[in-house]
Amino acid sequence: MRNLPGSSIDVSPTEQSFVNAVMYYRRELMLVDKGEKATTHFTDGQRKALVKAGILVRIYGKGGCRLLLSNRARRVIDEVEPTLLG
């Protein structure tokens, strides 16, 4: 698991920063993952930073661009969520 309480695994500062950002925006990211638009939850600067960090990914379709949760960010949320609840 990641650098959580009770975990003795060391992770790089870059990886820890990614996990921290995902956890900070967890509620909004889960709403985006359920189909809501990222523009309703994040400012332009936040969206750009989240894409650059690899938390959100751009998917291009007929109607234009859509931001979705990356698989890596989804794994972090799925791994951490049971730890927070239990």
C-alpha cells in the first residue's frame, strides 16, 4: 500500500505527492468518475494541474474533449477508501 498510517513501505516524494493530491480532491474526483463534468468542480488551473499530474486524462470524442479519472488515480482511491472506512 501507499505511505499510510501503519504502513512501513517508503514511496518517492513524487508518488506521495500524487497520492496526497488524489486524497485532497477525492470527493470531487469520485463525482467526475460517476459522470459529472470536471468543469463544475474544478477551475481551469486546477483541471490543467490535475491533467499534468496524471490524475485526470483527456478523452476525445465526437462532442469534443472530456476529462476522466485516470486508472492510476482510481487505484489510489480504491486502495485507500477501505482503509479510511475500516
